[in-house]
Amino acid sequence: MGKFIVRRLFIMLPQLALLSVLIFILAQLMPGDALTNIIAETPNLTPERIAELRAQLGIDLPWHLQYYRWITDVFHGELGTSYGHQVPVTHIIGDRIGNSFWLGVLSLIFTYLIALPLGILSGRYQERAIDKFVVGYNYISYAMPLFVFALLMLFVFGFKADLFPTAGSVSPNALPGTGAYFVSKLHHLFLPALTIALLQTTTTIQFLRNEIIDLKPKDFVKLARAKGVSEKNIYQRHILRNALMPISAFLGLEITGVIAGNIFIEQIFSYPGIGQLFLSSIAQRDFPVVTALLMIAGILTLVGTLLSDIIISMIDPRIRVD
């Protein structure tokens, strides 16, 4: 296992290098640049002034020279300066990443609190009333578009019932470090996290249900019953452990994905996280922020894949890559 992890970490190095080049080139191919909005809002700018501004921002250089400057700053722990906010990109992302992290954590907790019991019940009591209810719920959640469901949840529980806030991440009058601040943060998190969870449970429920149904007639399960093992122990020690294998394959990506943010949810709920920052940065042609966020997402994907492989080997000792 140790050799496998070290080997995968070395493989990630050229992957990250290639990823950084692709992200930077794609960002450069986006229409417009950092001065597009400024020129549109200030049409009386002279060509000389525009050229001067481009030189100050460094966007008049060829792309490979811009990439060299950018990657050099990255190695020094700097992600550049935001064109729109005129502050270091690390400060902007640092202010938002905590909000996206807690939203992702709570939505992941809700997802498994809902999906695991429903998947187990549906697989264990196949073709019964509970199974038909879970399958129906799965069909609806799979077919429901995320933005439609999010708007519906916001309208019903936010505006109509007035049970949850409709924007922001904390009340303006809450003092950091107090109990009221924590309660306010949780209050703002609950509805968007639950919205994400209700639509993310589909895959977990379906995989778990199918695996349990496939494992029930297996010979090792029949042998356990013949030995007099109780149904509870059969499901806990034999069926459930093997049924968790497909789910664990995605767990690493889900764990690292809690930092990446959710673009649609954060935008609909006006939640100040990484996803909302990504959309606003694209609209403002704020390339340093866009490239930094894409690079972070790529790194998280690679790390999540590695975590998934490690988690799978921990659940099933037969899968050991040395």
C-alpha cells in the first residue's frame, strides 16, 4: 500500500503540470479580457491608456510568458492578484472556501444519513412497500433538475414558510465566536445542504440496493444462514460490507468535493461560496481567480481518486496494491 501511494503521488506530478497548462490556455481562450468590462463602461479611454493598462496587468505578453509568470507565482504560494477586486487571489478564495467546505460537509452528512438507510431497507425488503416507495423516490429525484428543485425548496421553505434564510451565510448582527453566530451559520446552511442531499442520494441508494439484492442469494450468505447466524449479523458482517464497495469507490471524490463548492446551489441561494465566486469571476473575466479555482478543482479530483482507492482497499483487504 505504501509503494502504491508513493507511485501514485509521483504520477500526479506530470498530470498536474499538464493540467496547469490546459487550464491556463483555456482561460486565455475565453472571449474578452480583464479590461473588457472597463472599456465597455468607459468608452472614452484612449488606445494609449488601454495599452498602458494591459501592460500593467501583464496581459499584453504572449501566453507562454504569462504562464511562466503565473506558475512561478504558484510555486511561491501566490495565485496572482484579482483583476476585479485588486487583492490577492488567496485572500478572496480564503474568504469563500470555508463557506463551501461547511456546505459540502453538511450536505455529505445529510446524503449518507438519507441514502444508507433507504438503500439498505430497499434491498433487504425487495418488492415490498418500502422498496416501492424508495424506488419511486429515486426516480423522482433522478428526473428532477437541480435548479428547478432548488428554486422550489427556496420558494416553499424560504419565502412562503419563512423557515430559513433566503440569502447569505450568516446574519449580519451575529458576532463571530458566539453561540448565536454558530446557530446562524447552521440555519443558513441547512436548506441548501438538504437540497443538495435530496438529489445526491440517487446513486448511493441505487448502488446499495442493487448490491444487496445481488448478494442475498450468494453461497456465502446461504452458508451463514445454515450455520445459524442471525439475519442481523448476516446483513451487517457479510452483505453490507460487500455492498459498500461501489459506494466507497466514489467516497474519496465526495470527500474532496466538499471544498469545490456547488455552482447552482450557491447561486440560487445567494450563498457566498467557491461556486458563486467562480461564476462571478467568469462574468468579470477575472482570469487569475478562474485559473486558481480550476486548478484547485483539478488537484481535488486527483487527490479524491487516490483517496477512493485507499478507502476501497481498507474496506476489502483482498484489494491491496503493493
